[in-house]
Amino acid sequence: KKRSRGSAAPKFDMKRARPIYDAIDAENYKMASRQITTCLQKYGRLPILVALKALVAARNYRHEEALALSDEVERMQKIDLQTMRTLLVVFKAAHVPWRSAKVYETAWANDTKNEELGLGYYFTLARVSDYEKQQSVAMQLYKNFNHPKYLVWASVALQLQNISSSPAPGTVLSVRKEKARVTKLFLAESLLKRILPFIPPPRKSPPQLLPPKARAKSTVVEEKKETKTAGSTELSAAEEKKRKRREKRRKKKAAKKRAAASDAGTGSTGGKDEKEDVAQGIDASGEYFRLYLRTLVEQKKANKISEALKQLSEHALVGAWQDAAARERLRGSLLESLGDIEKAVGVYKSLLIAHPDDWENIKKYITFMIKIKRGEEALKFFEEFKAPIKKEGKNAKHYIRGPYLASCEYYFQLMNVTTTSSSDKKLSDALVKSIHLYYDLFGTKSCILTDTRRYLASLSQDGKKELMSLLEELPKKFEPKSKNWAMVTTAVRKAKRYMGMEVKMDSKSLCALASKNVELYLSMVHFRKELKDTERSAADDFCILAAFQLIQAKKIKDAVLVLELLLSHSPHNFHCKLVLLRLCAHPMIGSISRMLELFQSMDIKQIQLDALIHLVLSDLMRYGHFQSAKDLCERLVKVHYKHAIEGPELSIMAYKHEKYLQVLDFA
């Protein structure tokens, strides 16, 4: 019955909203909209009904209408918790996290004793990158609930403020901003110092950060449980049944809580179940210790760096940092910052004894040994690791690349330090021999040019000629036109081309070289029979070399034919496609449709599109393919839009799992 004019609207019971929620969950938005309209006519414009109407509009991608209805709800005087949660889902669907922050701010100001609201407000501020308010909320959470974890959050928020206000490369902060940066780091360090006494020493099961009283209480409860378990015999069938029912109810309740928190956009309920999940498989104490060390190192003061070194040697939580190599690397970098090169050399030497193939440590060790005039000692040190390693079940000798490449790095750095011409000649000869030995042992590796390019470029013309005379003998070790022969031959020819030894060749000579390379490829095309379509053949690089030689000879059409030949046999050769699509856009070819077809066939995903779109975008517009250019740009915008939405969620996930260094890295 319709109510008479002037009579009061009947009281709304939340049970009446159950069918609306069921229709929304079933994605039957037309039914939900009809039921909401009926309820609005009967009960008036109640906040929960208007919020549900906004939710239906947001789910139907009518974001402007949804936000207008949300404004109406916010203007109403009283908003209960259920209405607020519905609005949060609307703002999440409409991708306006700042509106969620505003709603949480109002609710948190009215009820600062509600931990769930505080957690939701903190994580929403993370989504909008408001780090100053994050710090304030974290301190208020600690004041109200006395959980040391919130002090860590405040410390992280302080460091995030520094990261967000860091200057662009090449610029310097003003005196006032630099002073503010140092003050925030000092405050972050002070907060973490208060946390460290609450962290138990490392043990097999990861520790959970608790206040002293709570930690003592949990210990007593665990002892009681152990006593009860030890003194009891097998449970009766009825007791076992009851226990299983209780466990089932507990899990169901926890799942509902998590679902509600997820819909509300809080990302956490702050309850017992979440804390148990966080504690599983996480080395929390090591994370807090690493975060504390980072705050010391970031201050870039000698006394703070010395304190960090002292903590690495003496603190009770050192053992919680299970990655010993990472600990020693930090120790080495701290000693380097203090200028104690002798001790830093000792650290990097110990790291290399454990991992002699670690290139970053090799470079630092060589640099410091040359600096303290002990370069020959470093060279002898690497000789110890040049012996072949026997692998189980294999007769072939296996060598690690690091020590051999270290010899090249040593002579390369010495050449940059010395000034006399006589010593330069000796060092150049030694470098040539080291490169030759490296190619001799690792010529079948596809990465060999990448490894040696900086050393090849540093050689003089005489050195390059001497090296090439040595390298050209290497393929003779293998059976002609075998796989290893093909890989070593292409490696040598790539090195020759990289050193610029084909630059002065005329067109006829280049075409002759290209022809020989194509003939070699055709004679070894049978290698493909043993490979998958997605794999590259050992002879594929012959065609790539031939194409570049033809391009240098200005035979663009012939280069396209060679690459199409390669692509017919190796349809997934990424390098071939990249070169070919650029040639298709050449004015002599102008095959834009083929260029676009190749680009799409590379199956470029996500951020790769951002790195490679420049290869085709300008040519698409130059040749009038505006729709294709627009489609690619829309794809790229979607990638960035998706990242803008999902990026903050990674930080929230890191918070939930107590991975605070990752929070700083994501920023």
C-alpha cells in the first residue's frame, strides 16, 4: 500500500536489503536496481539505499552517476559502518582512492578506538601516497593499541617522505630540505631503536612482533597447551567431532572477515587470523634489522656508518638475516664508504672464495686491489679458480666464466690507469691474450660478445688485428659445419664487425661476405629439425650478419629477402623480427602492413610495449596508419593505467607480509 501524504516513512530493516545484495552478488544489476527503486519509494532516501544505488551504477561503469550519488550520501548527517563500507566499494570500482581516504578520515576522527578503521585509513593513504598522514595515523594506532608494529609503519612512512621528495638526478636539495631529510631519518632511526628490544632472537619458526605483556601471555598460553596435550590421551570420537566443528566455524568466520575487509578496501582486518597468516613463513626479525641498518646507511654520516658496521658484528639479530652473502656485501660497501679499502678487499675476497663467478664482487675486488697497488696479487688469486669443474654424469670439462673475464677486466683497468706508451703495449698484448683465451673456452656461449665488448672497443688498431688473427684460428678446432663450429664462427665474425674491421669495405666485398654467410646458413639449416619452433638454431646468426652487411652495402631489398628466408625457418626469432620490421619501414620498402604484422607476432606484453613501441609508432603516423597507431597507444595507456591502480596494492601486500624494504623499493 502507498503511504499517505504527510505520514512518516516506515522503519527500514537491513533484512530488506538482503535480496539487493544477493542480486548484486549474482551480477543481476537490473533486478538490484528495481528493488532499490522500490525501497526508495517506500522508505525514502536512506543512506544505505542511495549507497547501494551508487554501487549498482559503479558496477555498470556509470562512474559519474555513482560518484554523484556518493556525494549525496556524504552530505547526509549520519553514515553507519555498513553504508561506509558500501561507499568504499563504490570508490574502489570507480578508481578514486582519494575519496576513500576522505571517508576514512571522517570515520577515524569520530572513532579512533576502532583498529579496523585505522588500518583501512592507513592503507588507503598508501594508495594516494600521502606519507605525512600515514605517519600520523601510525603513531595514533600505536598510542591507542600499543602494538610495536605501528612504530615500524611510522618509521617507514618517514623514509617514504624522503624518497618522494628526493631531488632529480644532477640536482641538489636546498639547505632547508636537506635538514628536514636528515631529521626524518633520525626520527625513523629512533623509532626503530624502540622496536628492537621487543624482537625475540632468531629461531626456527619466524617470530611475531608483540608487546612485552602480550608476548608473555602468549608464552603462558602455549605452555598450558603443551601441558594439556602431554597429559591427555587420545580424544574421544565425540570430542574430536566437536573440535572439527569448532575449527570449521572458525575458518568460515575468518573467511567472511577477510572478504568483508577486501570489499571495504581495507586490505586487512587487524584480527588474530591475519596476524597468524602474516607470521607464517616470514623472517620478521631479520626484516626489522635490515630496515634499521638501512636507516643508518641512508644518513651517510661516518658515525652512523660506523654504528651500522658495529651492529653487523655485535647485534643479537645478525643471525636473523639469513643471507650471509648479502650481509657481507653490505659490510664491504660500508667499509668502502669509510675509506677502509684494506678491510673491504678482505670482505670481497671472502665472498669470491664462496662464489668465484659473482661479477659485481670481481669488479670491486680488482678495482680496490689496483688502488692499493696489489693488482698482481689479485691476478694470482683468480688463477686458483681457473681449473675445470667436473659435473656429475658428464665427462666434458666445465669452466666458470668469472675468473677468466677477471683477467680481461684487470688489464682493462690497468690500461686506463697507466700513462706510459711502453706499459700500454705490454698491457694491450696481455689483454689480447686474455680475450683470446676467453673466446677459446666460451666461444659457444651466445653472450660472449656482450661479455667482451668493452674490452674489444678499448684495443688499438694493431691490437684488433692481432686479436683477429688469433680468433680466426679457433673454429678449426671443431668439425666444419657442426653446431659448435657454427657458434664459434658467428662469435668471431660478430667480434670482427663490432671492432669496425668491415667499415672500410666496399659494396662488392660486403655482398660477397653476405653471400657466403647465407650459403653457410643454408648448408646448416637441417639443425632446425631437432629444435622447437620457439628455439633459435646455431646457424641463425649467419643470416643476421648477412643482413647487416647488405644494409651497409645499401642493398635493402636483398637484406629483407635474407631475413624473410631466416624467418621462414625460424618463425620465432625475435632478433630477426626486430631488424626486419625496421627495414619494412624503410622508404625503399614502405611495407607498413608487414611491419605491423611482425610487431604483433612478437607477442609483446605489458611493459615491453612501452620499451618497443617507438620502433613502429612514428612510421605508422608517417605513412598515415593513424588507427593502428591509436590502437597501440590505447594498449600502452591501459598498461600504465592498470599499473597505476595495481601498483599501490603491491605496497599494501608488502605491509601485510611485513616486507618493509619492499615497500621502500616500490616507492
